[in-house]
Amino acid sequence: IVHREHQESQEESEPRGQNNPFYFDSDRWFHTLFRNQYGHLRVLQRFDQRSKQIQNLENYRVVEFKSKPNTLLLPHHADADFLLVVLNGRAILTLVNPDGRDSYILEEGHAQKIPAGTTFFLVNPDDNENLRIVKLAVSVNNPHRFQDFFLSSTEAQQSYLQGFSKNILEASFGSDCKEINRVLFGEEEQQQQDEESQQEGVIVQLKREQIRELMKHAKSTSKKSLSSQNEPFNLRSQKPIYSNKFGRLHEITPEKNPQLRDLDVFLTSVDMKEGGLFMPNYNSKAIVILVVNKGEANIELVGQREQQQQQQEESWEVQRYRAEVSEDDVFVIPASYPVAITATSNLNFIAFGINAESNQRNFLAGEEDNVMSEIPTEVLDVTFPASGEKVEKLINKQSDSHFTDAQPEQQQREEDRKGRKGPLSSILDSLY
């Protein structure tokens, strides 16, 4: 098999990368599961339906939840493991098990695994701020989808308890069916009030006294907690693994957290200043699902595309996939595909790394963690057109690591221009 690469990359020309198979515009690719005046639940389209290159993500879905102040997402369970991350606001998360329940106060950056089949509910206890949460769902029954099972009967759906026969319900609850219907399903009131007694959906409003009572039983989670088997952990609990004036990256890997080890996922939070560049790099094993929390960015992903040839030998060309991403957009980075991210405003994104065990992030530029700088001169000599010494000089020219200025020459020209103007011109520039 002969592999060929074109010297020039072919670039996606569609606006904002709409036909880029790795880019999921939040307005186009999220499907609304439920929406009312108090909030919404949305799920991203299946990854494997978008591109054959990410078929290994068929078991994974991204769910977005938003709710207004003083609201409750009603108790339910799902046939999927969830990894929940708070993007904005505060939440009371309660996990209900046969032997009791655990309630936690979550703040921005907190994460928690919710095992499949665990009944849970979420409260936004704040009086002013909206709650935003993203969940990675890993289905256990069907590789393509998962289902939510709600206890309550609302306009949006029936209680799953209503699926049982009359005899089963009466024997299980020790009451006649009429009382069960009245207490659990509100059927009697529904007939009398023409459905007005039914709740409007799975997100409902709570009274302040109800929230205060729930807060009494909720535990504040330590920001330093990292390795708990069951309790929430905070993405920013440790020092960033990469940090300079252009950006910082916090990351928790399966080796450091048993909840992530169970899912074989790493969790990352990246903050970048406007004009910063996350230098070209690739993950050795992990497929990364990037979710934009705040700001905007340009992403360039490099892969290879098979060309149709009349001869039987295979031929490949380098393909550049580009996208302009903003809040709530999702971008998938396949394993071993090099990627670079430029912040066009102040930026924060979180990322789920699938197949995280033994993953290695390899940078292609920068002073530290640069795989190119580890290649011997003798090999560089025959790898590139220039001599090995010249290649080494080019590789070692960059003094920043991991993050750098996306337009260093422009910034230098601006600084030189201001320097030539002198003090008076600099003062005038600050006034206009």
C-alpha cells in the first residue's frame, strides 16, 4: 500500500465549517428532548451518523441541560452512565439509592459520575443565576441511544410506573388502584380539571422554603477533593498542567480519579486569552469531544483523506478541517489527528477524552513536550529538505510551550511602531 500526501492541504471552504464532519454547530445538531419556561434538555446527534472516522463514539452522546433560578429537574434514571460537569451556576445534585441518598452542592467546574440506573434529581438553588450543565452519556443497552425514566407523570411523558398492570400496582403498594392513580398519577384531578393539575414538564419551579430544606441536607464538596470514589471532584482542584500568559490547561486523568477510571475518560478545562494559540498537538489514543463553554475560537484539524485512483494502490492527501466555534458548539478530535486552536475572544472549553488510559499528548511545536525536538539530527537530515542543523534551529526557535501568541509578528510590528512614535505618540494612542 502506497501512502501519498499532497504538499498543499485541502481546506473546507464552507462558512463556519458547516460540512466539516467533526464540527457540531449547537443550533443545528442538538435535538431538544424537552423545553418549557424553566429550562431545557438537549442531546447532540449521534457521532457515528456524521462521519465514519468517529464510529467508535457510537456509545457516547452529549447532553446539555439549562435551567432558570429556583427550579428542579424531576427525579429520574437512565440506561446510561453520565459524567456531569457544571459549566455555569450552582446545583444541588441528589443521588438516590436503595440504602439512602447523597446530596451535594456543586459549583462551576465540579464533575460527578452518575452510574446507570441511579435515580437522581437536580436543583438550581440560586435566586438570580441560570444553571448550565453538560453530560457525557455512555449507553449500556443500545449502542446508539439511551432513555430517561421519569417517576412523575407530566404533560411531557407518563410515569414509567404507569406501565405496570393494575394487579401489580395494587399488590406492590398495598392500596387499591384508584388511590394509586390519584396519589401518584393525578388521574382523578386530571379528569376533573381537564389536565390543568398535571405539571407542565420535567423542569418545575420550587418555593424558597423547599430549596432551603433541600440545602440543609446537601454537602459542600471540597475544592481539593480529587480522588473520591463517589463524591464530586473539581476540575480546578489542582495546579494547571500547562500555564503561561496565553492560556492554562487543567486536566484530571483516570489514574488520578476512580470515577474517570471506570469510564476510561479524562476531563480537561482550558482557558485562553484572546489571540492565544494552543499549539499543534495530537493525542496518541484518546478521541476528544470538545465543548465550548464561553467565547469563540478557530480550530484547525489535520487528517488524511483517501483519493480515488484508477490504479489499485491507495493514495492519501492531507486534509485540513477548519471550524469557527462558539458557545455550546461541539468539536471532535480523533486520536492521532493534529489540532491547533486559536482563541478569537477570551475562551473556555471543556473536553472529554475517550480511551484515556495510557494516552499521551504530543506537541509538534514549543520548547517543552515537543516530539519533533526529540528526533536525532541524523534523522532530521533525511526527513526534511533542509539540513538537520537548520531544522533543529527552527524547532528550537520557539521559547513558549503549549500556548503562545497566535500572531507574534503582528504584535512585534505593533510594539516596534509604538516604540518609534515616542512617548507623546503613545500617550495620544491611549486617548483615542
